[in-house]
Amino acid sequence: MPFPDLGDTKGALVRAIPLMLFLALGSAQSRAQGGADPADQSAPAPQAMPAGAVGGMGDVNIFPKRVVINDRQRVVSIGLYNRGTGPSDYEISLADRMMTEDGQLLDLASVEDPAQRAAVSTASAMLRWSPRRVVLQGNDSQTVRVMARLPEGLPAGEYRSHFIATAIPPGGDGSFSIDDAAGATQETGIGVRIVPRFGISIPVIVRVGETTLAVAIRDVKLVALPQGEQGISFTITRSGTRSAFGDIEVAAPGSKSPVALLRGIGVYTEIGQRHVTIPLLPDANPALYRSGARLTVTYRDDDFAPGQLLAKQDYIVP
């Protein structure tokens, strides 16, 4: 299971070696292959964290929340920010992932169904990035450059990988050896060392040529959530050669503000639909969604044409 991709699923990696246990809070990552572009080695570091930078567990923040490479722009910059007070060491890698219909992101290598694997158009083989490892002091920042080198004859469409920044804890690079562990545990005969590895990932999307997208919303209903809250459940359908990414709002007559809101919902090209459930905001007046009330679910683009209405659906509460 991968590191959370801006709020998506978390996973864990447990790696056991003699006399020592490393527990990684995050996901198992395979090191991405491919050489870095020497021209990118001296990329300038941004001086301040911009508004909109996103973070996960640990002290690392990333800006922006996703990047798109297209025919006009083949090189993008991703900012890393250490919001902690002490120095941190980060490993930069890429991974290919598959989205499920409930929004989970799975490492593609763990997917056994050949048809599901074939549905994912990966970008990792065409991406180069530099630097591959970054040491940041507290409140420091660094830019990582990512460049696409497209093979000749690549069909038009959308390709995707995921940029991952993983914090390397002290000793996590192998400087704490098995002999160290053995020497430290002569009295007890066993040693346990728990080393958290926190990270965050964002999608890197490569679009080639003209792409198309059609989106709709269906199966809207009011549902009871496990915590006793009320929520809105629905399905986003997608077709075409481009993924959808945007913000969901649920409006009710008589309310100046949305009764439910969820930002940054993506539907990637390997799936034709995604099931979504949004809790109603706690300060929403229950009278707004009583029997007979009309709720309107809208999905607005925050990618290809920001602000454009992708889909809209009315729902009458039974």
C-alpha cells in the first residue's frame, strides 16, 4: 500500500532482520530507475512555502498538489519544504499506482489482475528527476525538477506516475548495522528498533496530444454514516482519454454556503467510475435536507479548465 497521496490511503512496510525490526509507517517503495538529468543538478531552492502547499504525516510539505506535463511544458518543478525545526533527509522516487472505484491507490506491482494492470498508462519510464536525495535544514526548502522524455510514436492520451518524498530517519540508510544491534542487546539477547518513515506523494501526469473527457454524476442519495452523521453518497462516471480532477459541492435552497464540500477528487483513466461519500457539514441546518428538499451536487474542474462545471445532478430527499 502506498504513502497517502494527498489524503488517500495509507499503508505499512514491515522489514525484519536478525536482532532488529524496522517498522515503516508508510508503504513499500521500489526505487525508481533511470538517470537524472545533469542539467538539473543546480535547481534553485524556493525561499518561502507558497499558499496551497500540502503535507502528510511528518514534517515534509510539497507544492503543488499535482503536476501536469504536456506538449507545451515538458519540465516541471516540485518544491519540498521541511516545516520542522531540525534537519531532515528525504529520498525522492517515483511509483506507478492504480486507482480503485472507491478511490484507493494501490501499488501497481501488487495488482495481480492482468487486465487491471494493463488499464493503467504509466509514465515512470519516460520521467527523469533530480536531485534524487535532499537534506533540508529546519524551515528550509528545495526544488526538484521532473522532465518527460517521450518515446517516438507515443499514442495521444494521458500517462501517470506518482512523485514520492520519503523522510529517511537517522540510521535508516544502513548506518545502524546488524552488528550495532547485536552489540546493543548483549544483555537481553534481543533488540527492537522502531523507525518511522513518513512520506507524501502527488500525481505526475503526462498528457500527449489532444485528450477528451466526459463526466456525469448518478445514484445520489442521503446516507447515515458510521459516526451517526448524515452524508451524501453518489457515483462519478468518467469517459474519454483524460482523468477528471476537481471539487465537489452540495448546495441546498435557502443556504448561502454549501452543506457539504470536498476538494481534490480525482477519477483516473483506468476507471470509468468512482464512488464518493461526503459528510454533511456539522453546522448545516437539518431542515435543509428534510424529506422533499432538493440538493444539488456539482463537480467543478480544478485541472484542465479550472472552475468549469464538469457535472451536476439534483436530488430530492425521499
